[in-house]
Amino acid sequence: MDTLERPHIEVSHYTYRVAWSVDDDEFVATVVEFPSLSWLAPSQIEALEGLETLLADAIVDMQEEGEDVPKPIAERSYSGKFNVRLGEKLHRDVALRAAEENLSINQWVVRKLMADC
């Protein structure tokens, strides 16, 4: 099936960023779920539209090849849990900082992450 015959693929739920590229002297659009894809254009809108078209084509190609298509981050489920391995010294330092603030390690880490997100 060539590009003109390809069905419309919904790509609006993916995570995009459009930024000015000093090196390219144009706007570059990227999509988090597909880090190898990008599109350059003179305007932000053109960069985003070009990337959305490229992404739709890439998804069709992946489907035709039987590849798994990444789900948009916004549509993924998260348990609220993840494990982090720390070195012994860092673990001790984090435990001390949490104790000084009368918090569990988990509470202390969550506060630190929230401050950065």
C-alpha cells in the first residue's frame, strides 16, 4: 500500500516537543515515544505537522511488519511503584536526610521528585 492509500492513523495522543534548533536554523519536532523520529521546518506548526505525518507513516509500516507500536505515554497505566538501587553510601545519606525531616525514605524521595517534576 503506498502513502496515498494509507488510512488515517490517530497520532495526537503522543508526546511532542517542538523547539528551535540553532544548529539547523529551523524548528525541530520530536516525539518521546519514537526517539528516532524528528522533523525540521521553518515554523513550529510545520514542524509538528510534518512529524505527525511521518509518525503516521511509521506506525503503518510497523503494523504492516507486525511490529509492536508503542502506546502513547498518556494512555499507559502505571502502578505508582518502582524500585531504585542505590549505593550503600547514598542509601545511608538518603535515610539520614529523611530521618532529619521526620519522614520515611519513600516520603522524602517523593517530595524530592515532586519538586523536580
